[in-house]
Amino acid sequence: MDLGKKLRRIRIQPATTPIPKKEPVREPVVPTEEPVKTR
Amino acid sequence: MNLLSQLRSRLRRDSDFRSESIVGLRGWRVVLVECKPLLCSLTLPFFWMGHEAAKFRELEPDDIFQCDNRGFHAVKTIDDAVKVFKSYRCSMMGEVWLWGRVDEYEYGYMAEFAYPKTLWPAGTMDPLVVMELEEYYGISADWKSEFGEGSRVS
């Protein structure tokens, strides 16, 4: 990949990271009600 | 002028300092690793991980993948991105964040750190694989006509 002539060097220290935050893992919902007993 | 200010002025002369990442355009191959699609660099077997900055590493002298590599490549314009897409037969194009030590060239950049910003899949890409990549990297994909429209999922 020819990028042509080098122009300059830039040093970049981003104030905020460009990497997206991970979505929090959702805990499985545990049913709180007693299951209906069937005969 | 003391030594510290001399050094600072020399550094300012030699390079620019910024606090905002640069956005470039680049291509990837999409490779299945243990049934999971990952972005892979075009000329090196380097896999881009989700939620981790891709960090440039110097090649070892005995590295079998010898090539002219001085950082993560990206181009500046969509026309050059189309050229990359065609010549490397990319399965994925997109925008990429670049930071750290970034060398600017006439037509692009070579950066120390990188992370994908937006994905532009090739028209031949499976929409389900694209959705997996979106989720894994935490970014969105958009089908662009320059790389083939592809199948849209609504």
C-alpha cells in the first residue's frame, strides 16, 4: 500500500478513549414467585 | 532557556501534539476463529480484538512475515479506500480511530494504536456475520454502495 511521501509525525494522546465500553453482562432473571402446583 | 523548555520546543518543532484521535479508512479480511468472526489485517496475520486497542509491535528479526510495516495503515479518502478494497479483495472496509505515534503521509497514515470506528461490509458479506462483528467490536456497520450494497437486514 503506497501512502506517498511522509509529511509529518503527530503524537496523539486522546482525552477520552475511542474504544467503546463493554455492555454489562445481564444476569439471568430468576423467577421469585412460587411455581403453580398442578395435580 | 533551560534544558526542559529547549526539549519542549524541539519536540514541538519535530511533531504535532493532539488530544483528538484521527479517523482514517482501511480494509480487513474477516476470518473465522473457532467459529467466531474476527477482523484480520490484510498483509499480516494480526487479529483485531474487541474492546482492545490494536497495538503496533515491531517485527522480530526472525519473523516469518517480513514486510514494510511501521504501524497500522489507513488511507484518507474514499477513492483510495475503494482502490484498497479492489486490490486486496477486502471483505470489510471501514473507518478506524488512530492515535499514539501517527505518521502522516500524502495519502494516509501509519499509527501506533488503532480501533475500528465504523464497518462498511463488502456486498458479499453475510449480514449475520456483520451483526456478530457489530456486537463483538461494539460499533455499527453500514452498507455502502462503493463496496457493494449487500443484503440489508431490517
